Amino acid sequence: MKRVLLGIAGTLCVLVLSATAYFFYFTINQAKAAFWEPAISEFEEQDADAPPPEGSIIFIGSSSIRFWKSLEEDFAPLPVLNRGFGGSNLSHVTHFAPRVVMPHEPAAVIVYAGDNDFGGWEPKSADQVFSDFKAMMALFEEELGQTRIYYLSIKPSRLRWESWPKIAKANALIAEFAQKNDQLAYIDVASGMIGEDGEPRSELFWYDGLHLSELGYAEWTAILRPILLKEFGSLSQ
């Protein structure tokens, strides 16, 4: 029995050390665009094997997009395409959009990114995130003409609650920018995620306090689905 317990303890130690090592590797390297090359290459392989229809509504961004497993069901009958790569920053969306967005000539682009910019090894300021956002929009305006861009506000989360003042500032800067840009719509998904106690509603998140639960996605869908159906309902006909 003692050997069994020692074996179990040893296995757990190995698992903890491995997880810790990967965490530090991910944290240090996720800001580098090259880190996401395997995920982007996989998207390109998928598109080569089964090309999605042109004129889809493309969702791109970080893990809040990547883990939106019910995306097609939530927005049916609209044609949607998930191009989320978890852990990515706003600058990564700009870097990889020419490969995973522009070739599909989308009817619209939904972006959720900027969340991870406030985490990681070197958190950015609100002004830096806003600058990255403007760079992304400049690319979309140049490459996609008047294609409609929808930006989902950066969410308040329990894990990054201490960064909320900076996040709220970035959201405000982007919202003000959107008011002066006819191509861009700012979608506020953040306000309703804060409860009466003034903190993020725990039921909207996984156990990690960062990623959305099914209820979290349901709330986002309830906000965004009517907007897209009104604008692009003809795509489903």
C-alpha cells in the first residue's frame, strides 16, 4: 500500500510540474505571433479540405471565440465561421486576419480580442490596447472595404478583476471610436456581466473565473443574435 501511495504521489508531482512548466511556457511565449502558427496553419488546412462559403460571418479572436462550441447552433440559420485561437492578443488578430479572414470575403467580422492583452507576462495599458485596436481597424478598412465589423467589448472576469479599471478604459476608448466610424459597431457585452454586488457574476464563468460558461454564451447570444439577424437575415435565405 505504501508503494502504491508513493507511486500516486510521484505521478501527481510529475503532472503538477508538467502543468506548471507549460503554464510558464505559454505565458512567456503567447505574446509572440509565431506561437500561434500551428493554430493558423490548421485553419488553412481545414479551409483547403472543405472550403467554407464566401460571405460567411466570421468570428475571430481569443478563447472566448474558440470555446464558443455552440456558435453555429446559436446563430442558425446564419452562416458563421469560428476562427478563434485561444490566448491570442489584438495584434495577433491583425497579424493573421489576411490568412484566415480576408480570403473568405466575409459578410461581417465579429471580433473578441484584447482580454489577454491585460494578462500574460507583460500586461498592456488601455492606451496600448486601443492603439492595437486602431491598427486592426486600419487593416480591415483597407482590405475589407465597407464590410461590417462588430467588436464585442472586453468582458469583466473574476480572474482579471484587478485589471477592470484599465479594461473599462479601453472599452470606453473603443466605444467612442466606434461612434465616429460607420463601418464599426461596438457591442457592449460587459455591462450585464457585473452583478448587483458590483462584481462579475460567477454563474457566467467556468471554475477558472475567466472563460465563459454556457450561461455566459447564452447571454452574449441574446445580445448579438438579434443584431445579426436584422442586418444579415437575407444570408439565411
